[in-house]
Amino acid sequence: MSTDDVTFYLDLPVHWLPLPDIIVRSELFVPVPPSFHVIVVDVEGSTLAVGNGRHHDVNLAATGAIIAVLNRLREWKEGGSIAYFFGGDGATFLAPDTRCEELLLMLEDYRHHVKRTLDLVLRVGSLPVSEVMDGGSHIRVAKCQLNDFLAVPVVLGNGLKVAEARIKEEFIASSEVTTKEV
């Protein structure tokens, strides 16, 4: 299996085991290639928005990002080739370097759409997996077949959490700079 191309996730073996059985078997997990990127989208101020009754808008913005990425993959004839995770107020993707820039540009367009249509700020950022690994963290992934129609990625290691935290720190830093400039 090539570890640097767009078929990395697609080529992972599918495990027809209950999720708890997969999690305890580290040999089922494959390291995410260092050439990949962690891409994060996150609705800024989501807690406040949900508190103001905008739960559905927040979820729509996050799921819309996933749909936008999946639609772009379908256009490229690469459906199912990227692992992604939904977080309620955002989403995280594991994307090959060869697709990262195009996906970030598309998500930037989607960010403007969310602002225009939902009046929410969707933040978009990325971090190379190589930088996560340089810090001593790891991202290993397996594929769990939940039923005849749905396989989901399962992650082992602290790397995804570390990457998400670093990207969100950049969101906060850029937000503070923008606030100071106003």
C-alpha cells in the first residue's frame, strides 16, 4: 500500500469487529503518512450560538463542511478516500498533501458561504502530520465497518488531539490580532 497518495485511507483494510475490539488491538492501526495534513473547521463562538438557540445552524455549518469535502472528492472520483470526524461544531479531516491546498481553498469559499447565509464564523486551518510527529505525537488510523453501508475511521494516539489544539490556538491568535487591529 502506498502511504503518500490519495488512496491511503481507501486502501486501509476494513475490520468487521465491534469498535471496543478494534481499539484494544493496536496492530490493526496504520500510521497516517507524515505527508498528510490535519484540516480543522470550527464554528467560532459555538457555545454562545447554541445557548442562543442556534444549535441546528452550528451543526449545519459543521456538517456542510463535511458534505463540501465529500462532494469535491466525488468530483475527483476519489469518494471515500479521506478520513473525517464530526465534532458537532466542527470537523476534522486527514488529507493527503496533494489535495490539501485545493480542499483548504474550497473550505475557505464555504467559510464565506456560512458567514453570508448563517451569520456564523467558520474557522479553517491545517497542520502537516509531519509537524505532529516531530513533537512526538502519533496518529494511527483503522477502519471499522459498522454495518453493510457504513465504515468509519478510528484513531489511536494523541496526535489528532494535539493537531486540533494547535490549529485552534492559531484560530485564537489570529482572532486576537484581528480584534487589536480594529
